[in-house]
Amino acid sequence: MASYLRPTSLDEALADLGEAMVPPPVVLAGGTDFYPARVGRALDDNILDITAIPDLRGISETTTGWRIGATTTWSGVIAADLPPLFDALKQAAREIGGRQIQNAGTVAGNLCNASPAADSVPPLLAMNAEVEIRGRNGRRMLPVSDFITGNRRTALQPGELVTAVIVPKPARPAHSVFLKLGAREYLVISIAMVAVVLETDGGVVSSARIAVGACSEVAQRLPELEAELVGCPVDALAGRAERRHLQVLSPITDIRADASYRREAALTLIRRALAGLAEQRA
């Protein structure tokens, strides 16, 4: 018979994960992917529901950055009082399903699901976010770029749990934007999506971070374009993005779009995002 565990503390959750349960329990944070994948069949998984652990919920500011608890919902992200650095993540949060999904779906759940089209991943990549992981051997940190290792694959080891996402404070004032293309405006899986974070100093770019999702097995940063934008005036960025900057991408052809369309869409979104940030800073 399947087990349903709902611990109320992190220590209890880690102890439950450490038990020799066969099969190992599925960690449930929001269930917005778990339940739809099991429509029409009995729920026979062992489940570890972490939504009753207070320490895993909410957003707090520290001297070095912000801590987003693993079970913080997308509605919680949208409602939080956060600086412009988080605008891209808030914009992505509004694209993650409808209001009911945003009320239940969680930051850690979207990361651990590791979909190539996960809306939160490009913003978190562009924000230099790290994933906090707890297990029997203590705590470790991984950049988001190292945490997601492939389509539906992560670096989590048996007995480990994502407890938070850590966003470092930028060195200079930062603004961000997220743009997504789908077959319709809302409630759709991405064809391509882009997140851009710019740090500026006196109207000039001091740091640029650009991430593209749904155009590779794992969302990718564009380091060549990022480097070329440093030192550029903020109001002269849109034309800087070129096809050669997207060589790191490996888009696929599927029912939503073919590979060449995805690549062109990503380029257009990058140019629009850069132009939009320039207007914000004007």
C-alpha cells in the first residue's frame, strides 16, 4: 500500500527521505504536474508532501541577496515587494498556467520538474540564482545552470531535497524583462522565451545576462552576446543581437514549431527585450 507522508519540519522530511521506502517517495510541492500526469489511474506512488513545512515558504531579504523558499507559490512571487531585478521572474510567474496553478505551483516544483519549457528557468539563470539542497550529508549549493542536467533530469541525489532558491544582490542597479512566445497569449507551453537582466552605471551596461528557454534541452545563457553588451549605452542595444549569438542553442522541431522558427523567434524576443529595457531606462 502506498504511503502519504506530510512532515511539518525539515528534519522530519529528511528523515522520511532517508527511510528505505520502496519505491522512494515522490516529493510533492504543489502537485500541478504530478496529478495531471496520473489522470485515469490509481495513485500508487509513495508521496512526501512538503507543503506543511513553514521554513520552506516565503521570500526573505538578507545582506547578500534574497532567499525564496522551496514551496513559495507563484502567486506569492507575484505579490512580493521586490526590486526591478525580479521583474522578469514576476512576468514569468504570471505565465505559469492560470490563477489556480499559480496559487498551488511552487518555485522548487517548477525547477525540479526540469522541463525545457519551464518558464521560471530563464529568469533564474539570468539572475545568477543558486539552488539550496539539503540531505543527510548537510547543505550544498548549485547554480541553476548546474542543477538542471537535461530534459526532466536534475542533479538531486537520493535523500536530497531542494529547500530554497538564492538570488544574489547585483553589484549595480539591475532591471530585467521576460518575454514568451506561444501559440496564444496565455495558458500555453512556450515556443521560445527569453529573460534579460541588465546592470547599468551612468546609462552604460556594466553587466548583461541573457537566457533563452524552450530552444534547447536545458535553458541556455548567451555568453558571447552578454560580453559584447558590456560598455554599450543602454539606448543602443536592440540591434546588437545577431544570429551568431544563438549558436549555443539547439532547438528541436515538434508540434509547436520547427527548429528554424524557434531560433528566429528567440532572436526577435531578445531584440524586443533589449529595446524594452532601453525604454525603461530612458
